Amino acid sequence: MNELDTHTFRLAVAQFNQAADAMHLDDNLRQRLTLPQRSLLVSVPVRMDDGRVEVFTGYRVQHDTARGPSKGGIRYHPAVTLGEVAALAMWMTWKCALADLPYGGAKGGVKVDPKQLTRGELQRLTRRYAAEIFPLIGPDKDVPAPDVGTDQQVMAWIMDTYSQQVGYAVQGVVTGKPLSIGGSLGREEATGRGVVYVTLEALRHLKVDIANATVAIQGFGNVGSHTALIMHQAGARVVAVSDVTGGLYNPKGLDVPELLRRYREHRRPLREIPLGESLTNEELLRLDCTVLVPAALSEQITQANAAALRCRILAEGANGPTTLEADRILTDKGVFIIPDILANSGGVIVSYFEWVQDVQRFFWKAKDIQDRLQDLITNAFLGQRVHDLDAIAGENLVKRKRSRRSAGFGVKLGHHCLGFRLLVCRFAGADNESQPIRRQILFRINSLQFPLYTISCGPGQSCAYDMGSRPDLAAPGDAPGSDNRHSPPSRIRDAVAPNPP
Ligand code: NAD
């Protein structure tokens, strides 16, 4: 579809196709999932302070709603396009599925530089955009959240505009709101906190002590600054951080709390704060460090610079920071990639908590939120590691796939969690001798209540998309009446069976 044809959308589709190819995904499912379910393009006329009316272009895209209401941020940035928003919406589908949230994926955006607007203009833009996308959003339909260029104030304006239309306060229509109108404790730092939790798991897996870990972070906005602070609190040495103007480097470790204080109070570019040597964004990416966290924009790590990266772990705080070509180079280098759909999922996880609290009108303590976030994101991490699979699948899988890149293999596929999960079935069902293993794996997947779609596969067969006609999730090799304890409850099965394309 030409309207979607942008670099970011091609990247998202190529990632998906790579996973779909690997597991011989049924064509019906592939075709459906490579395109968004709904795309809305709106014109947003705004009365500017000088009396002119300027018309901005906005979008809201829902990629998939099979698992529940769609969920995804709203971005204000001059480079926003329909293709970029559609790519981000697709990544949200995988991200919500990986964290096992009852959501589909969505994203929205307005092509605007919010820094060029006055507060009044920003409010009028937001309210008009909210009014234009009103038919698509709602607590049971599609729930926006902040993203690049938007914040809790913007969410408050959207909630208010929506509530005015329906006549009562609807807190669950957006997440990332101020606390006073139904926001959640811990939402602001949730994405950075999630980045830290999964990085700690990766360090544990690689047997690196946090006290010996050095961290470099590109981007010092919401995700980057909270990641820096929580990494520092966890005992890591944050050696470099950057914003759009460049960054700061201190091999002994930056004083992150002091840096944040000065950055917020003085509102100066990072590189002008005398707490380290200045360095460029490109130099930061090439630093010798344990953990590199890209937390700015997409496609920062490309074919041009991937080979020069010297990190051991790449924790993708931003969405889509690594191109496909770079992904291959890094995998070959043995870099342990924690893919964006996992690394930055803390934001949507706590957004989910906020939505649950709003709907229930019952609010949780900060400690509850942190514990539940750690629980969910750690489960998502553990569920997608190849060495975990090795343990489950035993020799059949391990012999074929264990290599010096076995971690890379798992992590690379983790980029496409949907594919990765389905691939588990594919490998398990690909060998006659693996019948018992297949059962175990199906049980494991179902016990996580993960299935985005019902998948079946038998010995020597590819996985196929079950359109809901099968009485249960038993693989074709199972005899009627055989032990199907691994089948998910029918409620879940019914809920996840999407309409035929
Ligand atoms: P933000 O606007 O708060 O911060 C962005 C930061 O990146 C700023 O420090 C900015 O100066 C810097 N930056 C911009 N362009 C840059 C460039 N070319 N080089 C280096 N730095 C640059 O945005 P955010 O909310 O922190 O989001 C950052 C990334 O994380 C985005 O990709 C976003 O989609 C993703 N993300 C955000 C959340 C969230 O909860 N905020 C959740 C998931 C994913």
C-alpha cells in the first residue's frame, strides 16, 4: 500500500516477514498482519496566536484488535508520517502480546514541532486532534498514551475533550495522565524502569556483576533520563548520556542525580553541563561499554555504524532504533540484543495498570506497581530466551541450533516475539521424535495464556493458523480424546480467534 510505504514501515514489515518465513506462517495470517486494521488520517485546523489558522495533519492507526482494545502512544514530531505511525502500531501489537497484556497495537501522531507552539496553540491542537479521532478511541476501543513530543498535560487535554463529548469523566480513555485525574504512580518512569529490569536479567544471564557494568545512553528525555537514574541507583556506572545536541562522558561514572537536577533546572543542553567531557551522539554509540541504551529516535544504529559498536548488551529503549542490516551485523558480533518490544515495554505495562485502576476506580501503591512491573517484564524476558527453550526442548532443538550464536539466535528472534513463540511450535513439531517435547512446549505457551492466534502443528508439519474451526488446540498428531490438558480455556481461544481475512 503506497500510503504506508516509508522506511520505518518497510523495516517493521521486513522484521515480521523474517519471523513469518522462519516458521512458514500461514499466508492468510501473514497478509492480515502486515497491514493495519484501521488507519485514520485527519486534518487539524488550529487558530494560532497571531490569528491565522494553520492546518496540521494527524493520524491514528490500529494495527490489530484481536486481543482487546488497541493501545499506543501519540507522537508530535515534524517527521511523523502514516507509514511511521503504522510501523509503530504494528510493534505495539507484538509488544502487548509479548507482555501478555489484553491489548492490540495502535499509534497516533501529528506532524508538528511542538516546541514551536505556544501552550495555548498546543492545547488547541491537541483538543482538535482528539475531537477528530474521537470515533476511534475509548476505554474499550483504543487507549492513547504519551510518546515523543507529548506528555501528561497532553493526555489530560485529550481525556477532557473526550469526556466533554460523552458528558462525564472517562479516565480510562488515555493513560500517562496526571495523578490527580486518574494517572498511575510509577507511570512516568515506567519505561526506564522496565529497561533496567530487563537489563539486570540480561546481566545475570551473562554473569556480569552490575557493579562492573558500564552504561551509555543515547537520549535524555523520558526514557533515557529515567533509565540513567535507575541504572545509577541499581549500582551500574553510567559513563555517557546524550540529547539531540550531543552528550557527556565520564569514564568513572557520571553523577546522574546531580546531572538531572542541573539539566531540569537550568534547561541547558547536556554537553554544556560541566560534569564530564563532551562527546557526539555518534561517539556515544561507539563507546566501549557493557550496556548501550538507544533511547532517542528510530534507525540510529545502521549498516554504517553497527560494526563499530563495542557494547556487550544492546537494550533498545527507543522504538525501532536498529535497522535490519544492523541487526544482522550485531548478531554476528555476538551482541546480546534486548529488542525494543521487550526492552521498552515497561511503559505500556504500567499504562495497562493505570487503565485497570481507572476502570476499577481502585488505585495501587507505588510498591505494588513496581513489583508487578518487574514480574511481568521479567516473565516476558525469561519466556523468550533461547537457553530457556534449550532446557525445555532438549536435544532436538539444541543440537540443530546451538552455536556460538545461540544467544543471538534467541535474541534475534525475540525481535519478533510473535514469530519466536510460533517458532517454538514449529521446531518442536518438526521432528517425529519430539512428540513429548511438543506437548510440553504447547503446555508452556498455553499456561502463559500467550497465544495471539491459535496455532497448530504436527510432526514434520509447518505451523498453521487455526481459524477457530478446531475443537481445541491439540496438534494434528494428537489422537481424538487424547490428553489435551495443554489446551487453553475455550474463552481464551474464542477471544483470540480473529475474523477470517
Ligand atoms: P522524549 O521526547 O522525552 O526524549 C527524546 C530524547 O531523545 C531527548 O533527550 C532528545 O533530545 C533526544 N534526541 C532526539 N533526537 C535525537 C537524535 N537525533 N540523536 C540523539 N538524541 C536525540 O521521548 P521519550 O518518550 O523518551 O521516547 C524516546 C524513545 O522511546 C522513542 O523512540 C519512543 O517511541 C520510545 N518509547 C517511549 C516510551 C515512553 O513511555 N515515553 C515508551 C516506549 C517507547
